[in-house]
Amino acid sequence: MEKLIDIRGVRHTFRTRTGPLPVLDGLEVAVDEGGFTAVVGPSGCGKSTLTRLIAGLLIPDEGEVRVHGERITGPRANVGMAFQNPVLLEWRTILRNVLLPLEIVPTKLPKRDQEARARRLLSLVGLEGFEDRRPSELSGGMRQRASLCRALIHQPEVLILDEPFGALDAFTREDLWQTMHEVKRNEPFTGVLITHDLREAIFLADRVVVLSGRPARTQYVLDVPDTGPRDLDHLYTPEATEMLNILRHQIEIAEGRAAEEPATAHPAPPPGAAARGMH
Ligand SMILES: Nc1ncnc2c1ncn2[C@@H]1O[C@H](COP(=O)(O)OP(=O)(O)OP(=O)(O)O)[C@@H](O)[C@H]1O
Ligand SMILES: [Mg+2]
């Protein structure tokens, strides 16, 4: 399968008022076309910086970021982004909020099809009937659903989700996980999900990348086996528990709470799961 996103040997240092801050050092992330990669790592290690690299909003000091084999040299329009805070515009209806990117990003979609697409996306995430409401009339979970539609409206090549469910309560979050699967079935995309929630990572993604503490390098990569349509019960299987244990241990290493061991010393990956340390 073609690597849609290919990040190799990336190093980057921010020049701050208090001196240089090395933030990425040895970042390697490959995402297949149609793949969904979750990125986890300690707070402040450089996860959001990684999303800015993919969107072309940041050019690294060293290394390469390629999308479709093409080296990224500036901001890219063909990326959809959703964040923890959905930042919808209160003076626009939900429908007009979803349509906003099409007013900014060049689109091949004829005008008459734009609204139909926005309505279809809203219906896909369960917001049919809320098209003419204002953001403040919606719950947090509903606002996040609308923000997802806005990120997808221009059929982006890459969908970047930076802790999109982080501010939601556990039940709403799990509902949205299921919505995400539904969306991916109907609107295929290549996705990168930043999250602090390991269950979310293995429920949604087909690969989980663990970043080390700052400066972040790719510390560990876990491939999540494809076991067909996922439901929440999958999170309670022995295979899922094993994967969560591996990831939890890797996070402890990344946070400096556990010593790094040779890759072979890790518990055996669950059957079918390919886990590999990157040292
Ligand atoms: N433009 C910038 N200039 C200077 N420093 C920056 C800039 N952007 C980010 N940083 C610093 O780089 C580090 C990594 O930031 P980043 O936002 O990528 O972390 P993160 O992993 O997303 O954190 P969190 O989990 O808290 O969201 C932080 O120390 C941050 O203060
Ligand atoms: Mg962040």
C-alpha cells in the first residue's frame, strides 16, 4: 500500500525568547493511504507540532515530510483539522459553519452540491434537524460532531484530529468513537489522531505511534490487528488488554517512569499484532 504520509528523520528546534527548545528529534511516522494512525505521548512532547508538519504549517529544520510522495514545502489546503475546542462561529448556523472551509479553500465541488454534501455529512453524524441551529444551542458532543463535518466538507486528503474528544464525558466520547467508524465507512479518509486516551487509540486506529518525551522521537509502533467491524466489547478482550498494557508501559518509559528495555523484553504482542520498538 502507498504511504500517503511519510515523515522521516525529522528534527526541529523552536527558537524561543529563553533559548532554543529542541522539540522533535528522530520523528518517523508513516501512514498508509486510507490508514488511521493514532499518536500518543507525554504532554508537551511535540504531538501538535507533528500535526503542523503534516499541514505544512511548519517546515522542519531537518528531515522530510512527504504527502503522496511530494515533499511538503508550505501550507496545504487539502488537510482537514478538528481540535479539542471545536471553535464554531456563533453568528453562523451549523450548516453554514460546516460550509465555511469551502469559502476559503478552492474546491471542485459545484455550488449546488456543496449544501447537499454538508447536509449529508450532518446526517451521517446524527445532526439531521440541527442544520439551522446556532452552535450555542448544541451540546459539546454535538458541536464536536459538527466540527468533524466541517473538517471533512472539502474531502481532504488527510484528516487530522488533535484530541478532538478530550473535553467530552466518557459516554459521549464512546458515542463519538462509534460515529467515527461510521464516518470512515462512508467517507474514507487517511487520518492522524492525537490522543491521550489509549483505549481510544486502539479502538479507532490501525496503528499507534508512541512518542518519547521532548524532544520527541518515535519510540514505539504498534499495529492494531484488523478484526473486522469494531464495537466497544472489543476493548475488553484479552488481545485489547494486552495491547493496552504494552502501550501503558511505553508511555511510562516516555515519561521517564520506567526504564527502557530491549524490544525483545516486552510482553509478546497479541496474536496478529505487530509491535516494534524503535530505538
Ligand atoms: N511556535 C512555537 N514556538 C515556541 N515553542 C513552541 C511553539 N509551538 C510549540 N512550542 C513548544 O513545543 C513543545 C511541544 O508543543 P506541542 O504543542 O507540540 O506539544 P503536545 O505534545 O501537543 O502537548 P499536549 O499534549 O499538551 O497538547 C512545548 O514545549 C511547546 O511549548
Ligand atoms: Mg497538543
